[in-house]
Amino acid sequence: MVKAIVGANWGDEGKGKITDVLAQESDIVIRFQGGSNAGHTIINNYGKFALHQLPSGVFHQHILNIIGNGVAFSVENFVKEMKSLEERGVPKPNIVVSDRAQIVMPYHVAFDCYEEERLGKNSFGSTKSGIAPFYSDKYSKIGFQVNELFDDVDSLKAKIVHALEIKNATLRNLYNKPEITVDEIFNKLMEYKEALAPYVADTFSIVYEAVKAGKNILLEGQLGALKDTDFGIYPMVTSSNTIAGYGAVGAGIPPYEIKEVVTVVKAYSSAVGAGEFVSEIFGEEADELRRRGGDGGEYGATTGRPRRMGWLDLVATRYGCRVQGTTTVAFTVLDVLGYLDEIPVCVGYELDGKVIDYFPSTTKLKRCKPVLKVLPGWKCDISNIKKYEDLPENCRNYIEFAEKEIGIKIGMVSNGPSRDHIIYR
Ligand code: GDP
């Protein structure tokens, strides 16, 4: 059975934790999109980890972890994260990398930085991990698939020459930066080849056989629906599709095999980078939520930047869940809201004097103002509660109100950062 775990919002919904919880019953965990531009935070017996490139199944010995063909694969981060797991006593994970995955080149990171610098105050708020230049090159067909590292030297060098003609013209004329040499890139790729050799596999065939054998496969999404290239707040989106449907492409699975889509919804909102965020809050109200949020505050797992904060946006969340094709919602970080007397939630958008209940495309979204409804708080710590019926009444009402507005069952409630902070309904 294939299950996807994805986000309904702007990312940072707590997918890493939910993946870690559900991974225990999985045979295979696959990353299918994105790169090391976002991080999953996982807390387990080995400690607290921020994974950027590795799938969240790496802490379980029985799981085969796969970096799928749809990923923006940073060899450097892969090596760094594998090393840090080893240093912290995690047994060597079982992991393979698709021979069709493409590599984040050293110049992709540089181009990401140069472009953000060039855009100045209009920058995207990129994590500068090279993701946008990477996907541009992939679709311009000047990217490098992992299998090309193992090609004959002449073919690989010819490909580098071809790619660098374009890169160097841009470096020279647009960014006014030093050019890159063929040898520099070739040597780097040879380092990558050596580091990757033990992990490269024809993951399409592995996944094909696993699906046929009825194995439990988990597709691990990164970021959220509102950052999807097509369905998100374009152009302030990420450069890959974050929706579960893309799992079919980025992992190599027949679309009809993805039977369950667990969409992670955060009990309040947070976002990093620029872009539309209708239920955003500011000032002391935002600072307090940021300070208390997540596990030790709402600061980016990749960049350490303070996240933008807001109330639960049910218009955006309903849309995010629909776009994902959600079968079950996992509602997270609910414990954080225990300090509030009253909790506003966004139930509609005011657009040009009318209230709408759908999530419009960006040009209209820019003009939307939140319509808030205030729900009573529960004013206590719920993190030790294990059963749904033991939650305070106002807390259950908050969950059930969200469920009704989203229109999909909330099957799991996460009431703390660690694995056992989970309530099934
Ligand atoms: P992801 O990218 O969706 O995996 O999200 P993050 O890794 O950024 O997770 C958000 C933060 O919330 C992390 O620090 C998690 O440890 C933390 N977290 C996840 N679920 C919960 C929860 O239910 N309660 C609390 N307090 N923190 C949580």
C-alpha cells in the first residue's frame, strides 16, 4: 500500500514527526521532490535531528530509504547528514539514491545567491540551496542525472562544456562574477561519484517490485500545498510540485497506487519567505506565538530565520487539503495554543467587499483580507493526554470546528514534538 505524507499549508506543519510516527509500519520511505531547502525535525531516542536531504525513515533499521528521481539531490548535504547520523550513534541507514535523480551542482547554489542579491528587496526569500536554478536546468535539459557521473569521461566532459557555455555567459553578463572552469566541475563530479557509488540504484525497478509485492511504501513530501509550483502562491512558491500527485512522477509509482494521502495541517499558521499570507499576524501577538510555537520556537530548520506567524487559515487549509487529494488529516502543534484565552481562526476572505470561501489565484489573493471567528481557548497543557476524549472540551471543539470547515476527517492529533505525543481518533 502506498501512502503519502504531505503538507496543507506553507510547510513546517510537522511532516517529519508524522512521517517518523508512520514510518514504523513502513517498509520503504521515499523522498520524491524538493531538495535540502527545507528541513524535517525529528525527535527520537537518538536525540533531535533536522533532516534536509535524507528521508525520515533513516532512524529505522528495517526501512529502505529512497532518494527518488524527482529530488534536487545535494551530494554534499547527503554526505554531511549521513556523517552526522553516524557521529551521533544512529546505526548505518539502509538508503539508495535513484540513478535518475539529478544533482544540485555547486554553481546552482551560487546562482541562487547571485539572483537573490540581484533582486534585492524583490527577492523570493530563497533558502539559497540552489533549488530554483537546479529545476530550471533540469527542464532546460542541462542538468546532470546521477547515472551520468558513471558515463565515460569524454561524454561527461562534453556535457559540462555545453552547460558551462550558458552558465558562464550569465555569470559574465548578468552577475558580473568569475567564470567556472570545466576542470573545476569535472573534479567535483568525480568526488561526488566516489561518495555516491555505494548508494546508486535503479530505484524504479526496486519500487516497481515493492508495489507488486504489496509492501508498505511511504512518500514523504516536503513544504506544503501553498508552495506548490502550480497550485501555490505563484511566483512565491518553491520550484517543485509539493502535492501528493507528484509522488507518482518523483518516485516512479503508478498514480492509482497512492491509496492514502495523510495531509499535515498545523493548528496555527507559519510561513517562511515572501508571498501571500492572509491570516498573518504581527507585533507582540505574533512574537508570542513564534516564541511558544513548534518545539523551541518557530525558526526555519534550514536558515534559522524567524517564521512569519498567523492564525489557522481554514480557507487556505481546505484548499491545500483538496489540492493534495487528502484522505486523512493529521492536526499538529495543537499543544502550543494552550496559552490563549481565545483563539481566532480565519473562516473566509473578504475580496472586493464580498466574503468568499475559496482560495483564489494570486492576483485576487493579494486583495483578500481575513474574516476571523474567535473560538474559546482551553488554557491548559494537553501534551500528556493520550486519549481523544480526555482532551478539554474547548480543545475538542477547536479540532471539530476545523474538521467541519476542512471537510475531511482529522484522524490524528499531534500534541507535542515527540513520537508518543500522538492521539488517534
Ligand atoms: P516539517 O518540515 O513539516 O517536518 O516541519 P518541521 O520539522 O519544521 O516541524 C515543525 C516543528 O514543530 C519542529 O520543531 C517539530 O519538532 C515540532 N512539532 C511537530 N509536531 C509538534 C507538536 O504536535 N507539538 C509541538 N509542540 N511541536 C511539534
